[in-house]
Amino acid sequence: MRVSWGTRMHELLKPESDGELITLMFPIDDRDGGPPYKVSVADYEEVLHPWGFKATSIIDNELAVGHRKGCEKLGRWKRCL
């Protein structure tokens, strides 16, 4: 379903727009099974790069709480046309 998600993100941003895509990446860890199923920055890049999205910033989510602390990243993506 990740490829379908990447396609949908492309469709939601207007063509020729300078809009940004903001992602909350969770869970970034070594868990087995799910849901939620583990993801990585590379997983996001794999589905967003074909649509021209490049990361402008990927940082740890300092506002994460509880069991999510250390398992979330915030990503900012810009489509390079």
C-alpha cells in the first residue's frame, strides 16, 4: 500500500505548485509484526522519489510522548519539478 500512498500524495499537491508534504514517520524502530508496521526514511524515499519529492528536512520528533518517544521522525518534502 505504500506505493499507492506515494501516488496519492503526488495527486494531492497541485501540479506546478511549490507546496510541501509534511510526514510523521512512525514507527521508526526494529519491531516485528504490526500494525503499526515499522518504516524507515528509505521506505518514504522509495515511494516519494519517483514523483519528484526530495526531503528538505528529516528530524526526530522532539514532541513525541510515551512509547512513541525516539520512534518518530518529522519529514518535510518538496517536489522538484
